[in-house]
Amino acid sequence: MLDKIIGVNNTVNGIVWGTFGLALLIGTGIIVTLCTKVFQVSHIGLWWKNTIGSLFKKDVIAHRKEKGTISPFQALCTALAATVGTGNIAGVAAAIAIGGAGAVFWMWVAAFFGMMTNYAENTLGIYFRRRNSEGEWSGGAMYYLRDGLGGYTYKDKNSSVSFKTLGKILAVLFCIFTMLASFGIGSMGQVNKIVANVASAFDISALSSIEVMGGISLYNIILGVIIMILVAIITLGGVKRIASVAEKIVPFMVVLFVLGSVVIIGVNYDAILPAFKAIFTNAFRPEAFVGGGIGAVILSMTQGFKRGVFSNEAGLGSSVMVHSNSSVREPVKQGMWGIFEVFADTMVVCTMTALVVLTSGGLNGGVFNAQTGVIAEGYTDATLVGGAFNSVFSWGNIGEKFVAVAMFLFAFTTVLGWSHYGSKAWEYLFGAKTTFVFRIIHVCTIIFGAVLTSSLAWDISDTFNGLMMIPNLIGVLVLIPLVVKITKNYIDRKVRGKDVAPILSYDESLQKEAEENLDD
């Protein structure tokens, strides 16, 4: 039975994360980029000014009294909490180990187009959001699938086809896949990585040597219980408490990891240029260790695309669910925070990880040889980053401990973010008054992650994560003309100074409310 499950999962995974899925993902980003006239470049000053450039403005960082509403900065931090996870450290190292240094280039390409996919998702999220029975904002792919795609009718001279039923079906499927993924990658998978890294870096032999429940370490169980209690205290308080914790932890953990990485890269400064040369050269002419010819390029490209998506989640429709809780009234404004989210996650954090691995090896060995792709003896893709930090901070294995702490923060905040995602999917299916049931179930799955010995749960949740992408991207593709229309309207008003009516919501009453509070 187990073999059959593994076989089915591998088949489905091969489709959703294979050529079809990745082509759909990157293709959507390319189409949105072209239709918006390369917005992420042509209006770089605009989205930079309205995101990182606005962090000291009260309307961006101030907490909101309104129930279920969070500030734009809190929305960004909560979204980053869910996206900046183990993929930013172990995932990037794995991509380099399998696809070579060139995988980093393709990771950047995926992020460049992913910026606009995320922009489109968040713009649609704000436009199609509504208030639930508790008076809180609710938005996400399920709503623009049901009301956006579902409200679309194709017409020709002789007939017309309504997408109403298709929109409803895809919305339900998206929610089911989101909940299942939140139990796996959003809970058990992350906790499994936390426990493994903490137990290795901070071993307490008196506890780790005791085996219970079929050979499971008592230390692992205790760590799992502690994490479960911490997550329960935070997530059972709802989105406001999650956002409050995220805005404190996320900036700290990102800055801490980037500064640590800068030190490693600085010590190995003579390998910086060779590392970049290896990235660009191996992207189109991989070395023999990944094969030869077009097959090697495809492998490098696939690893870069796949790991980039795993890291920033652009195209999955996940972060839309928290961005929709923002106090922002302008869809385009929250869309620009989506651009910055991908930029911070991939262009900054993932690039730092990649350079740490590549400069620590350079062309002379180290933990990884950037030219030949050879991993030093005693290391695996999972320990490359820790080994790189240990090469500089070797006293008492402090480098490995630093990475373990970073992994803990990255993975722990991912659990918090995905708890919110899963609860919004549950809310769509079963109502806002029952979301506490989901949160309790989500907390309970944490202990399974602590004692997990098989990768099957991770692999299955990985598949569900990919399955989220398909209905979401179908909705985004159909609604690109609407995204372009909303974007043009914003540019005409805010950049060109034209006196035109704003496009803020699909609902007339919410449109009127947004217009009245546009300057808040």
C-alpha cells in the first residue's frame, strides 16, 4: 500500500513540478510582465518608494484597531514569515549541488518573472476581497477564482460559455490543496527540519540517548512539544497575533542571516568574482558533473526554477491570503509589496546563501568547488551552508550553531504563516466561526513532524503545494486583462496625474468604502 502511495505521489509530483508545471509558472510570469510593460523594471522607483521606501510612514507600520486588519508592513512580514523558510538555506544548497552554480542564475530568472506573478495575485486579492461573518477581511485565490474567473463569460457569434461552475470547482480544489499543504510543508516538514538541526547543533546526550515509542529520541519529542506550545500560543490568537510576532522576528532573522553571510563572503572576497563567473557560465555551459549538452542546461534550469518557486512561492497563491488582510485600499499598492516580497526572499536571502556556498569553495575546494561542482568529503547538500559558516566561525562549531538558529527562525515563522493560510482556506469551505478547529488540528500535527523519520509526508505535501499552483495560475491568466486595467488606472491617477475614477473593488459597496478611506 505504501509503495502504491509513493508511486502515485511521484507521478503527480512529476507533472506539477515537471515541465508542464514550471512552464505554466514561468509562462504566467512572462505574460504578466509583458502585459504590464515590464512593470518591475519600468516602475522600479515607484514600487521601491511605496515599499521599503515607506517603512517610516505611520500608515504603513502603525497597528490597526480594526478587527482582522493588519498594516502593510505586518502583511509583508507575515508573508515573508511563510516564504522565508528552509528552502532559503537547504533548498538553495540542494539546487547548487544538483544543478551546479548555474542553477542560481535560473533562480534569479524565476524570481524576476515571479515578482509580477506575485504582483498580479496580490492586486487581485485586494480587488476581490470581502468581509467575512466576523467582520474581518478575507481574500485569496479562491475568491478571484470564484468571482473573477467564475464571472467570466466567453462569447462568439453563435454561443457563449460561462466559467461560473469551473471557477467554483477550482476555488474548492485550491482550498483543499492549501489545507493539506499547510499540514505538510506548513507544519510537519518545517518542524522536522527544526528538530533535526537543533538536535544536531545543540545535542543533549542525556535526552537524545533515550529512545521511546519505537526508537524515537526523547529529545526530539521534547523539542516537538515545546514548538507545539509556542505555535499554539501565537496562532490561536489569530492573524493579528501572528502578524505582531512576524513583524518582530522576520526583520531580525533576515538581517541577522544576511549580516552573517556578508561576513563569510567578505572573508572569501577573492572568490566573489569567480563565483559570479561560475553562475553565469554554468547556466549555459554546465560542467561535466551535471552531464553534457542541452540535458545539463535543462537540469540546471529546472533546479533553479523549482528551488526559486519553493522559496518565494510566487504563483502558488499562498501569500495572497495574508496580503488581503492589509489595511491598504489600493490593489496596486499591495501588489507592489508582493514584488518586494519576492525580491527580498530570492534576490537577497537566497543569493546570500548561494554566495556563501560558492565563495567558501571558490575554485580551490572548500565545502564546494564552484567550477567542478564537487562537494567536499564529509558534507552533503543539507550541511553545505553550516560547513561554510564553520569554515570562518570554527570555534566550538559556532558557525553550525548559527545556521541552526537561522533555520529554527526561518522554519518556525513559516509554520506561523501557513497556519493563517490553512485557516483562510478552511474558512472558505466551512465558515469563519469554525477556523479555531483548523488551528487546533494544525498545532497537533507539529508533534508528528518532530518524530517523522520518513520523507513521504514531506514529498506528499510538496505535491499538494504544487497542486495549489495550477488552479491559481489558471485564474491569474484569465484575469490578466483586469490586472492591466487596474494597473493602468493607478498609473494614470498617481503618476500621470489624470482625473479618473479609481478601480478598487469588484463590489460596489466596498468600492465606495475604499474611495472614502483612500487617504487613510
